[in-house]
Amino acid sequence: MDSRLCALALAGAIWGCGSTPWAVLGRSVAEKQRSLEEWRSLTAPTNPPPRVFVKGDNIRFYFRSDGGVEGFKADWKPLRVPARDYRVNSALLHWDQRLPEVPGVEEGWREARVIAGADWQRLSTRLVAALTPAEPRHAVFYQAFLADGLLYRDEDGTARLVSLREQPAGLVIDRRHTIEETLEILAREIEIELARSHPGETLFLIMSPNARRFTQPLLLDRKERQCVWLAPAVLYDPTEGGLPLVATAQGVGALLVESHGLALLKNPVSSAARLADLGVQTALRFLRPPLPRARGELPPAGEASGMNLAEWEKWLDRYTGTRQTRGSLRLLIDGDRFFSRLREGIAAATNHVHINLYIFDRDDVAVGIADELRKRSGEVKVKVVLDRMGSMGAGTEPPGTPLPEQFVPPGSIFSYLEKGSEVRVRSFLNPWFSSDHSKVFLVDGQRAWIGGMNLGREYRFEWHDLMVEMEGPVVGKLEEEFRCMWAHAGMLGDLAYAVTAVSASRPEPSAAPDGAESAAGMAVRLLPTKTAWKPFSTAVLGSLRKARNYLYVEHPYLFDKRVLMGLVQARRRGVDVRVIFPRVNDFKAGARSNLVTANYLLKHGVRVYFYPGMTHAKALLVDGWACLGSANLNHLSMRLCQEQNVATSDAAFAAQLKRELFEADFARSHELTDPLAVNWVDFLTDLVLESF
């Protein structure tokens, strides 16, 4: 096989894992380019490979150069959640001019066998052969940075690598692997090959050359069952100097002048209502009873019949203040499926595109969507409502995988969208630290998407997440809500909102009788969280109390103690309760809280799983009732933030969600069987996050 294909396939499918902070100060594009060129020169195939030494969770690189020896070092924190086989981690390599001399064995350092040059070409050829499906026209997707590569064989049996955008017609994708899964698979395959070629050796450093990008080594420790992806730290440096200062100044202005100045002037009624709601919901949080203690033997799980869904829908009518409407639901799991559909929708729009979003990032993926909106704005109306603090805050944080080397993010996504275009942007201001956490995309009043994905690189390439595409009358209800939101975000604020709400037509489509067919699709129900109106919280807690057969939850930020209580009580009734947490959490405090929560649930008989990577999916499935959307199972989403979710008792959709999300994720996740080690910091963090 051509060695360039091997290099492209492995470099595009291998390296990329973890979330890494940006440097404190930005670099100019020229400075960053010089640093990258230096790294590229040191790791070029024509140069001697480095000597590499490992001790515990530390690694040192020693490169020979014209100026002597160039040193790089990195360290990483041990993972606290067990893995099935190899433990996958990541670390940044920092240039260190003061790196000590080459260490000796007596100091506890182990020297790694470096696989480069011809050794790498032989290894990569075998790896590509092992990783590519044997059957022609079948592909496997390996998630990685700056690549969404598909490995497949053509009709002649030749291995090919293409991006998702270049996917040939008729190609069947057999499996989509997360970054962590990709590295685990590679570690196992590399181990097989290296055990043959280097018997008796256990520590290896894989240097894969990549002409398109940069060498990002992979440390493989067969003895410790550890696999660590390493990247030069300069890849994550921002390219605009002084960004933190600008971001801070903008943040102070947005928080004080806009959110607690302008917002109070133009939205006095809604701001007062949010303050009152904040006080009431904060007080109610302290009134919950203590979590139940473990006692006695638990009944067998999953033996009872499920709850009566017809009666359950009537209960929701009565206690949530919502009604069913009609609509079709199309499940879109992971960013490659959603972003392609969104782009198609934007390109096909004939009248308007409306977006209500928590985070519109400033990275390459978000800017790419912004460019498409700017282009179409001369032909159709494009209106965007963004959460002010959410989008600003996310814009100062990097994604977990490096940006294109020449990419320079705009200073403000708000200004970038409007400059030189007809896009109109308004902000949801944040009085009393309120937020609009919704993710709603609308095209022509005909199609809508809601779920957990914002616009940014992590949602497109890095995280496991889901959205649902909708058509039918339910889209009209979302369009109506957007018109009210748009009016409220304007300068006339509360007054414009009241006029729009009163003048809006509000037909209330009713669900067809049980068993009746409808061209408008299935019976669905919107379950938002609004100021002084919490149908999502009511529905979730009600479903936990009424569950009889099974109860599946996948949420990254499960901090609400009332939800935990409901899960434990359901398990005591004999319900099969299962919860999926992310093994890698973008919110470090949340990761600590999840450890405490996992131990508590496990103690009470709940089956706990850790997904291999970051899952940002927000989904609940109870006895055939499915609920998904933007809301987390925490205090903010259930009581304070503005959220949008959709639920249905449709048997076909519930079965699809069960099969394609939950059962697939149970199979690929690590099931916890023993309690995790936790400390007082974890318990304190869990206590604090009860308010979030």
C-alpha cells in the first residue's frame, strides 16, 4: 500500500484527545508559525528521532539539533475512572531550555523505543489493513482532530481514506469511533505488531510523520496498560495577543452595563420576574428531604410491565400545562449527522433562517457556519438570538483539538455575523445571571432542530451528542416562540414581547386518537423551562416516580438531588435503572461530582456506565417515553435557565432511541462494578454543584 495513504489514514484517524487550556498570552500568527515550523523541523523523517524517557506521569524528549540538544517535557494526571483495557490520556509538550541531562535508569526513568522512519511505514501499513473493513464499500469513522476520516475499501479491495464531506454514494458506515475509542483500538493493534517485532520490550513512542499537520507522538506503555497522546503546546496558543484582557473588558461590560443596566431598563417586568424566580427556586432547593440510605435487598430489576403511556400523557396535560401537537422526529446522533443536515437546511432555505442559541463559538467550525449564514442573508432573512455571556465565555476557551494553523478567530462572533452581511443578531442579556441555554434552529417554518449541540468544534468533531430534526405543526410552535424571543431581545424589550405574544396566532393542534394515522407525524410535546413555568422539571420528576419497567439516563451534568432520589426510589420498586456518565468531562468540577454520584447510585443498585470520552447527550427514556433536548439534570436547567426539550410516547421513536443511543452506548461504555476512590474535595464539589 502507498506509504502516503498509511500516513494520512493514521494521522487523520489517530491523534486527538482531551481538553487543553490555552496559553495565558496570545501569539501572533507569525510567532505561532515559527514555533510550529521548529517542531516540524525537529520531527522531520530526515532528522534523527529523539531519545524519550518516562517516569510515572512525566515524559522527556531530547532532540539533537544544530544548536545542541532541544528538550521538551510533558506530564498528565492519572485517570480516575477505570478502563476496559488501555487507559487513554493526553498531555501537552512544552519546550524546556533547562531540561536536565539525559536521566539514568537508577533515577527511575525508563527509555522508550522510538518507532519512526521505516519502522513507522511498516507499522502504519499493517495498521491501515487491520483498521479498514474487509468488505468493499463499507467504512469505519475514526474521530480525530482536523479530520473526519472514513477508512473503506473500494471495489478492487484497495484501502481508501476520504472525509465525510467526500463520502462516496452508497458507502455504508459500519461504526463511528470516538477519539478515546480510536486510541484504544490503535493501542491494541500496535501492541500486537510491536510484540512481534520487538518481543520483550514494553515502552514505545510512536512518531507518525504528517506532511499536512504536525507529528503528535503516541506513548504506548504495555506494562502499565497506558496510552498517552502528546501534542506540542503551541498548537493550542491563541493567535491574537491580549485576548484575555479584551475578553475580560467585554465580560465586565456585558455583565454590568448590559445585563444589569440595559436589560433592567428595557425589560423591567421580565427582569423582576427572573429575580423573584431566582429567590423562590433557590429557597426551594434547600427544602428537599435528605437522600435515602441503602437498606435491605433490592427486588429483581425490569420484571414489571411498563407504565400506562396513555394515562401518563394525560398526567402531563394536567400537571405540566403543556399539550401534545403533531410532528415528525428524526434522531441525529453526533456532529457529523447534525451539521450536514443543518448546512443542507441553510443552503435550501427559501424564506428565513432563525437561530436561538446558547453558544456560537469563534472557532473554525462556528465561523464556517457563520460564513454560510452571511452568504445566504442576502437572499433570505437570517435572525440570530445568542446568549450574551454564554457565547462570549465559550469564545475565550479553546476546543480540545487544535485549530487550523492559519486560522485567526474573529474578535467577536456577534460583530462577525453582521459585518458585511444582512444577518441580524440580538442578545439574550443575563439579568441576575440568568441564561438562555436553548439550542433551536429553524428554517422556513418547515424544519427545526433542537437538542444539546451548540455551534463549535467540540460539537462537530469531539463530543458525543444528539439533536432531533422536526417537521410538522410542532415547528410552528417553535417559530412562534422565536418571534416572541426576538421581540424581547430588541430595544423595546418587554413591551415588544407583550405585543408580539398577544398578536400571535395560537392554534392548538390536538393529537390524533390512539392508533390514528396522521400525515403530520407522531404526537409530540414541547417541554421547556421558562421563568415561573417549569414543565420539563415536572415531567422528569413525574416520570421517575411512575417508572415501572426500565429507566435509562444519559446526562453529563447530573447534579440535582431530587433526580438522584427519584432514580434510587425507582430502583427500589424493581425498575431497571441505568445511568451513563462521560469518562472525560469538559467541566472538571462536574467530573468530581459524577464520581460521588456514581458511587451513591451503585450502592443503591443502579447500573452505572462511563462513556469512552465526553458525552454531552441529554436523553431520558422511561418505559417507552422519550425526552431529549437542551436541559441538563441540574438546578439551573430544571428551574432557572431557558430551555427547550421535546418528548413523545411514540413506540417507534422510543425504540430507535433505545437501540441507537442507549443500547449502543451501554455496549461501548465501561460498567462500574466497584466503588471509585473519592476524597473530601470530591464531596465538597458535589455539595457546591447542587446549586448549579
